[in-house]
Amino acid sequence: MLSGGQVNEIIVEVEHVPSGIQSHPSSSQIVPEKTPVNSNSILVSSISESDVTDSQIFSNRNDKKGKQLLQFATPLKESFALTLHNSENEGLDTPYTSHENIQGQELIESLIPMTSRDRIKAIRNQPRTMEEKRNLRKMVDKEKSKKSRRILELNCCAQCLNSISLAYRRFKNNLSELLNSISLWQKTLKVIGGKFGTSVLSYFNFLRWLLKFNIFSFIVTFSFIIIPQLTVMEKNHLQFTGLEFLTGAGYFTNTVMYYGFYTNSTIQHDNSGASYNMQLAYIFTIGGCLVVCFFSLLFSMARYFRNNFINPHIYSRGIAKLIFCWDFTVTHESAVKLKQKNLSTEIRENLSEILQENVKLTFNQQFIRFSAHVAAWVVSSGVAITCCAAVYYLAENNLQFLANHSNPGAVLLLPFVVSCINLVVPRFYSMFRLVERYEMPRHEVYTLLIRNIFLKISIIGILCYYWLNIVALDSEECWETLIGQEIYRLLLMDFVFSLADSLLGEFLRRIIGMRLITSLGLQEFDIARNVLELIYAQTLVWIGTFFCPLLPFIQMITLFLMFYVKNISLMMNFQPPSKAWRASQMMTFFIFLLFFPSFTGVLCTLAITIWRLKPSADCGPFRGLSFFIESIYRWIDTLNQTPSYLWVVWIYQNLIGSVHFFFILTLIVLIITYLYWQITEGRKIMIRLLHEQIINEGKDKMFLIDKLIKLQGMEKRANPTLFTLERRDLEQWGPQHVRQHDAPRDLRFRQSFQEDNPKA
């Protein structure tokens, strides 16, 4: 009996009742007296029924049979009886009757899609008489037969679409598992990320991404250029001395390694067999690789940009991922420790980002920092201009120097000087951090990347000018092979200097910091310098693939070795970053630098070579032509005379050879980029507003909780005897009736609070 209530309920405790009956109390369990009912009494009844239902749902969740009972054990006994005898009640149209009929029809509709076995079990578990179950089964069969015709028409298409969708999902999952299983260095990358954080890990991810790039390029060039040439290759009569590994000349000149060795004739082994045009194969293979690289770079930039800039979870610091994402399938002890280390490192990075963003400097500190940045930029720009001038002077006199020196090792002078500049100057740039003192480590890395890319791309631009305007015009020999040898020596010398720096320089720095000058300690991994080494080498590979088709294979070997060398040096000679910071957006910036200015510069260089320069008259597949592109013009003229290939001519004239097409394509790319940028800014504002809303809602909840506590204390002081009786009843009933007893009491608190605060 509830004091102050207007409804009295008689609760009958029934033992060993099936769960289907308990989940929804019937009239035999709760018998209300016929008294006036107000809104509060209705709320009490609804709360009681919802509590019972929730308890039964929780108890039946792990029971297979309970699931069926839970789905169909609804209070439809009277409604089902009315549905069975619908013909007797056709003249009645009361709200109660229509409501019960609708519920009965819903029960029948829910039974129709089930299989026969599940339907029989569900009907058998219904708390009804045998006659009602029999009638229910007949009605379900009748309704199913009516719908079978319509279902049969759509069943074939639906099954086909479902099977295709299921097959696609299975193929996608299997392919993802296969790629993850064969992924290179997966465990090693996890160890690096757990110990050194995502900033250092981004370098190794970028190296692995470039390795995949070069594997693809090598497979394409080897399949369509090298293998056909090997079938008609003549014997090489030059003597191999071993010095060719450094100079790239000598024995390697008459091999498939360089452009000058390839034939300009059509390869055809049998008179009746198919012919293979080496000119078209050469230019289409190199062009196809560049096109695939172009779209791969665009797709990778878009994907990383979407994941790291547009998705809202990046602005939430990944807190949900850190708290709720533990993988319980990880059971091995070493794997668990590695997972814990990764999560702790990520938490440190998030906290460090939050602390660094809240740092505020005074005006004097800002002025000093700004002056230091300006001075550092002036000094770095002056050093870069000086180095570029030295390389230009050396390259301009390189041919004369080689003509006066017959020593084979003289050709290594230019690559040696360029490699020394690329090794020393970036280290000099790294010392500017002592003066600039960036609060955000990300800003420091971005600044070093911009300075280094300006230096390295300027040097490559000067070398391209030297190759295309001096070597290509003044040389009487096969100038394409000479350029290929120069690029090979630059790539090899850069790899040798990187190995020496990793195995000797970083090791000596460790000894000095740990034994001689202990105040220095272990050094931190220089991400900017190491990433720019990869971009510099990849730029040389893209330029040199036209002159040396085996360069992707050489770069593939060097990247594979460099990964292990850098990994060993990282574990032995470096310490984790002193300032932890998230580098999830670094891959986007790395690929952007690889695309612009690196890849765009390569396209400009090769475009000048193919459209403006005259091929060598005595070597290479394009000998005897005025320009390299003339082979395409002749092929198009041949296709123009064949009616079945006119569509190829139309594509070339209206798409590939049209300036308007590339203008429209560029405009579309710029529009998409602008839209992505606007989406990013909008989501940043949305996340900030949602954070503010969460804070305000938390304050409102704390205010309401304080108000409820005060009202509870006031009611206790007003009616102390009522709470004493309720506490005795709780002790007598036991814990199984606590929930049923607490619901009306909580309702009284809610009711009194709502009376005092109707707006709340």
C-alpha cells in the first residue's frame, strides 16, 4: 500500500513460472482495484512493468530458448483471441478491439519470415492453449501462402543481390586478412611505435610505402621492357672489373641497365607471329608507370587527408579509442606488453599535445622567438644558395674535368660533392632548434622539412639543367646513357653516405654522449632529415627510370637494406622523443612533399626531354627520330588509317592531346580540394561546439543532482517514520525485492521535484 497514492496493487509472488510469462505480467499477477486513476498512477505502473521487463531481458539474454520467448511472449492473449474470432466481431469497432487486432496481426507478421522449425518452436513456447496454438499456426500458414506469390517474384533478384553482397564482403575480408598476413615488418613497426611513438614510426611507414611503389615500377618495367630486350640481346664482350658497381660504366653500358642498349626495331621471332614495337613499349611503359604513380599519390593524399584531417575522431584526441578499444584476443604475454606500451605512448602524446596548446607566451617572448625564426631562415636560405652555386659551378665544368682526367674514379667527384652537401647541411639546419625553440615539435619538423626540401630540390633542378642543356647538347656519345650513369652514381653515393652515417656517425655520437660528454646523452631521431633523404632518392629514381630502366630495382634493394640498418641504429643509438607528440598527420605531409615539388618536377623534366630534345642518332630505341614523341605521332597516323581503331585516335586528340581537358581536370581537382578544406574547417567548429555543449550539460547535471540531494534530505526530515518502515521492509524482504521497492520511492522524489521545478 503506497501512502499518498491513488492506486493500490496486490503483488502475488509466483515461483517457477516460465520466463515468457514473467516477462510481461498478466492480469493474474497484478490486480488493480477499481479506483480513480491519475497520471502519477499510470507512471507507477509503467515503471513497474519496465523494471520487470528489463530484469527478464537480462536473465534471458544468454538463453537460446529465452530469446524466442522474449521475442513473442507479449501480452497478446486477449488480442489473439479477438484475432481468431474476428469474423464474430466484424460489427464492433471500439478502440480496444482495433488495438488488440493490430497487436495480433503484428504477432502473425513476425512469425511469417521465420523458418518452419523456428516458427514451430516459437508457437510451442507461447503461453496459450493447444486450440489457440493450432489456430495460430493455421493463420500463419494462410498468410504465408498469400505472400508467397509476391515473394517468389522478388526472391530471385533479392537472393542474387544478397549472394553478390555476401561474396563481396567475404572477398574483401579475406583480401584484408591476406594483405595483413603478408605485410612487411608488421611486428617491427609495432615495436617501434610502442617505444618511440608515432612520430618516428611515420618515417618507417613512409619507407615501406616507397618500397611498395618501387616494387610495382620494377615489375612493370621488367615485364614490358627488359624481358622483350633479353630475348634479342647480343653477347657482351666487355670485361667486368668490379669498378662498375661504383661508376655504373664499363661492362654495364652494354646491358639492359641503360637506355642505349635497347633496340629500335620491331621484335618478331617468327614470320607469322605477333610483332612487338620497342619504341611504343618503352614510352608507354614509362608513361604508364608515371600515370599510376600520379593517381596513387593523389589517392594516398586524399585517403590520409580524410583519415587525419576530416574524420571527427581526430579532433577528439582518440580518447574513446584509448579507453574502450582493448583487443581481448591478444593473449600472448609479449603481445599484451607491446599493446600496453603502445597505449601508454599514445596517452602521453595526447596529454603532451593538450599541454603544449595551452602554453601562452608574453609579447617579449614572442618577439624574441620571431626574431630567432627570421634569423634562422635568412641563414638557412644563404647556405642553400651557396651550396646550389657550388653545385652549378662544378656541374658546368664537369665535362671538361672528365676530359682532362683519364682515371675512372674521376666521375665520382660530382656525386661525392652533392652527397657531402646533403649530409652536412641538414645537420647544420638541425642545430637551429637550439635557437628557435619551438613549443610544438610538429612545427619544428615542418620547418626542417621545408628547408631541406628547398635545398635538395634546388640541387636536383641544377643537375637537370646540366643534363638537359649541357650533356644532351654538347655530348657526341649516347647522352641518354651518360645521364643514366650520372643518376646511378648519385643514387649509389647517397646510399653509401647514409649507411656510413647510420653505422659510424650515429654510433660514434652514442659513444660520445654516453661516455665522454654525458651531459649530451643519447640523441633523438631526426625525422625531417631522414624523410628528405628518401624523397631525394625517389626523385632521382623517377627521373632516371627513362634513362636507366633498372633503377627501381636498385632503389628497391637500397630501401630494403636501409630499413634494417635504420631499425638497428634506432634501437641502439637513439632515445624516445623528449616531447611526445602525435604524428598521425605527418604521412599526409610526406606524400604531399613527394607529390609537390618532387613528382611535379619529374614530370616537367621528362616532358622537356620527350617533347624538346633530339634522341641520340646511334643508340636507343628512338634513334633516327627528331623527337621522342614522334613515335607516338607515327603510331596515331597508322591507326588513323584503320577504321576499327578510330576511337583510340579520338581519345588521343580530344583527351590526351587536348589542353582544355587538362584544364578542366585541374579545375575539378581544385574544387574538390576546396570542398575538403571547407569540410575540415566545419568539422573543427562542430567538434568545438560539441565539447562546449558536453561541458554545459555536465554542469546542469551536477546542479540537478545537488537539488535532488537537498530535496531528499528535506523529505527525510519531514517524514522520518516512513523511511524507518521502508528500511525495515527492505531488511525483511531481502535483496531480490529491492528494485521493486525502490522504484515507487524514487518516483516520489521525482514527483516532488517536478512539482517544485516544472521547467526541469
